[in-house]
Amino acid sequence: MRFGMSSLMPSALLRSRWVGLGPTLLGLFASIVPGMAFADQPRPWEMMFQDPATPVMDRVESFHHLLLWIIAIIVAFVAVLLGLVCLRFRESVNPAPSRRSHHTLLEVVWTAVPVLILVVVAVPSFKLLYYSDVVPPPDLTIKATGHQWYWEYEYPDNGDFSFVSNLVDDADLQPGQLRLLTTDNVVVVPVGKNVRLQVTAGDVIHSWAVPSFGVKIDAVPGRLNEAWFNVKEPGTYYGQCSELCGTMHGFMPIMVKAVPPDEYDAWVKQAQSDFAANSQPEDAKTAAAQRLPALSLAAR
């Protein structure tokens, strides 16, 4: 989330920081107190990743920390080197400039060292790409289809039922629900199970992205892309469509609820009944069309 700074007065800036402190403290408390439901979401003034909820995101965060150390060392070295050059070779100390055109050893070093750095970066990078790209034996499959502007989900391994997930309008939000991130129907998955996610689209390119899962995969019409995740802790996790897909691109969130396996089994039985003969795709198109003028006006 990005926030403009120029329009904030000091008092407003201070209030914003105090407002942003609440969710941060709640997230810290949830991670300390056993049994408390975990949830992750964008937070004001957030500069780092959301807390990792899957093994893939664990590795993404570790790789990020490695790159951060490498970048910090390079920046510090270049800054020190630049300072030494400015001091040692300033005009007052060297009135007659050097005419040296090359230095063989120095040229070998400044070619070899970047190559070694790239090798150090490439090895864990390729390992992470392979780990995230190769889907392990799945415990269940969920198919997500992006539409303008909502998501449709299918559970082929659990009775082949499907439902659509629409944004909950501001006027219908309940206390504690998040604006622009809450959906009417939630994707439910079991904790500790490998979930294979198949993604496609029915019209234009969308992108299914949940930051705390380390998953961002394009939904392309006529193509089936795959990703996977294994949620470590029960809780609710949020994402959004991350590919510009039209007027209401910013109004098609993703809401995933991870529950223990026994609760998941109970939800599946209920969902099979609730969504058995659903006409929701057509209803969703109608609802999206009805919301378009109001949301477009609010976006301005």
C-alpha cells in the first residue's frame, strides 16, 4: 500500500502512525498467544513483507533477507570507495592528473567479483523457483477463474461444487471486516494440506495473488496455470487481483480462510448443499454491473 506524504500535516501524520500501530500490535499479539486465529493483511506504513503463512513464502522471505545483506554490503563498499577516491584524487592533492589508461589486475577483479556475486544469488534463486513452481502431490485442487470483476471457484475433489466470490460493498460491511478485501463467499482450505491451485480467466488477463502465501499467478484466458500453497496456521488471509483488468480491477479481492481438517470437512458438506444448484455466475455478473457506477464514482 502506498500513501502520499505531501498532503499530510504533522498532526495527521502522527495520528496515522498511531492508527497503523493498532493492527501491528494485534498481529504481534496473535503470533504470541496460542490458539488465537491468525490473519494477515496490508497495513498502513508497512515496509516489509506480510508474515509468511506458507513454506513458499518462508523461502521467499529468506531469499529477500539474503539479497538485502548483499545489497547493503555492496552499497557500503561503493560509498567508502567513492569517499576515498574523492579524498585521495581531489584536485588540490593531485594538480597533475594521472594518465593511466588501464590496470589489468583491477579490471580482472571488477569483472570476476560481480560474476561471483551473481552466482551466489543465482543458486538460491533457482532453488526457490523450482520449489515454488513444482507442485507436490496435492491433497486437494481448487480452480480459480477470473472474471470482470469477480472470482469463481471450483472444488473438483470435493463434489465438484462451485461458487463465486464478490466484493462486499462498503454499506454492507460488518464490524471488523476489511474494506476492499472482504468477500461474500470465502475460499476455505484445510491447514497443513498441499493445495493445488489451477488458475484461468473467462475474459481478460487477471492475476490471483495472496502476499502472505507467496503466490502470484496470472489468470490467462484459454490457459490453465498452476501454483500451490500449504497454509501453516488457521486464520484468514487476503489478496487481490494483481493484473490491471479494467474499470473495477481494484474491486475484486481474494479472501482465504484456513481451518483445521475436521472443520474443513464439515464446511465441504455444507458447501455441497449450499452450492449444489447454484446460479451464482449470472448473479455475479448482474451484481458487478450494478456496482460499477457506484464504485467508479467512489474510486474518483
